[in-house]
Amino acid sequence: YSVTLPVFLRFPAPHRPDLMTAPAPANDVEQLARLATAVDQLRSQVARRIVGQQEAVDGILTAILAGGHALLIGVPGLAKTLMVSTVAEALRLSFNRVQFTPDLMPSDITGTEIIEEDLTTGKRAFRFVHGPIFSNVVLADEINRTPPKTQAALLQAMQEHEVTVGGQTYHLPEPFFVLATQNPIEQEGTYPLPEAQLDRFMLEIRIGYPTRTEEETIVEQTTGARGARLEAVLDAETVRAMQELVRRIPVSKQLVRAAVSLARMTRPADGDAPGFIREYVEWGAGPRASQYLVLGAKARAALAGRPMADLDDVKSIALPVLRHRVVTNFAAEAAGRTNDDLVRELLSSSAWIA
């Protein structure tokens, strides 16, 4: 790649110095090329166990490169859990799975203090026993099956990457990701995630049914001999370096303005919100959406080995970033308009790009 590439790679824009940004350093461009090669190897390793679902896998990789968390929503049997554990294994990251149930307690996630007695002195002291959250990748399986009290145990960890127990703060291993799953068709005995917790998830990734060909391949692979073993492509230290590299990817001021405009146009009280947003939306996306749109665009560019992000990258990440941050009202329900419909209609207009 040439380090003198223009900022706007795939969309026209006038040449304005105030909209330009410095190109990526030559060393970063070389690292991006190696990152793209590593991502291709990673996809190849994951494909040994996961048939299809390329969009979902890319979504998980985007969240990991951007340092965010992801919420995976799909009906049972679509390999959501296997997908997360496979990615963690291919990245050589520590992995813990927490099965969320109605009787799960916060200490079952964060850990607890126990009393230990020194047999030689007879003295007793508290010792903190780490919970499953002390891992690089934490799978919160069926996260909506536990009460809000237990769900809240993840809030500090997801935002600050640390846990406070008994007045003592413990730092979590880096990199740290929460990848949660939900079943969208069963609501009995579940506790919807509070908006504050939903907002901490960078992406909401929808996982659909496989195609007929993919399903036939799945059946052949899972009813025969044991699946192939994976080879680790990266490790924790390399993933952290890749995250820093993603943050160094330059973006134009126009892209930042477009991302902010897109997020603000989902808010019905905003003066630039279109009519259908005012009619069907109760609450729009907050500032985290703007941040994640830009970070997600950078991660998408990094996945492709490109030294700069552009508006196409913002468009590719906008739906999973915004869909769980747009709260619709009764009028939308009566009209059969979903969050996805409204975000897609917003993306189809050019008002947010101007």
C-alpha cells in the first residue's frame, strides 16, 4: 500500500485541507498488511468448525479489534457458543463460559472472599478467589436469564475492565471482551437487559439460519468423526498490539462528522432527525454510538488491510452499532416498523453524509 493514498478512498469529496488527515506511517501500513494476513488465517481456522456465518465471525473480529463487546442474538442451535469459544482458541486467549440462570449471584461472576486459616499461626485472613470474569474472553451465555442484580455485575468490568469486591479493586486481564448470547424467541423467565447495559455492547450481531448447503455440511461434520483441531494464529500480546494499531488508523474530519450526524439523527428531539424517526422512535443512540461507529470503521479497514477508513466502513458497521440503541415507540409497533427497518432507512438517505 502507498502511504500517499488520499483520505477518501471510495467516495467523492472536494479537496479541502481542513477535511484531510495525515496518512498512516509506513510502518503502520506494513503492520496492517500483516494484520490482514493474520485475519485471513484466523478466518480459515474458525471455518474448520463453523460453517458459514461469515458476517457474524467478522462482527466478532471487528469488536475484538476495536476493543468492544458484542451481543449475539439467534435461536438455539446456531453455534453461538461454539463460535465464541472457537475464536478464543484460535486467538490463544483465555476463555471462560458463564451460564446465566435465575439463581446466579454476582459473586458467581466476579469472585468472592473466603476466610483462610494459617495452620502454623492459627491466624485467619480473607483471600479473594477470582471468578470466571477474570479471563480474556468471557461468554455470558443467555445473559437475559439472570436478574438485573446479577447482570449488573458485568457493568464495571465492561466499562473499566476492573472489578471491585470488598472495597478492593482488581484489574482484569487484557485484552478483555464480553461476548453475550440471547435467544430471541423465548421471553418467559427472562429479564430484558437494561438500556445502560445494552449501550455497553459495541455491536448487536444477529445470527440467522444457515443455507441448505451449509446445513448439509454442518450435519456431515457433526455426525461423523471429531472435528479438526485448531492452530492458534495470534496471542493476547499480539491482539493488544493490533488494537493499538486500529486506533492509529487515520480518519477524515468528514467521516467523524458523518458518524456523529448519523448517531444524532436517531434522536427524535434532534433538529436534524427525519420525520420517520420523530414518528417511530422514543429514544435514540447516545455518544457511545458515535465513538463505536468510528472505531468500527477503523476496525473494518484493518480487517481488509487498508490504511484508512472511509464512509463505506461506517455504513457496514452502522446497523449492528445502532440497532440496539434505538428505542422504538408504540406507533412503530403498531406500524410493524422494527429498529433494523428504521436504521436501514436512515442509512439509505444521504442527509447524514452531507
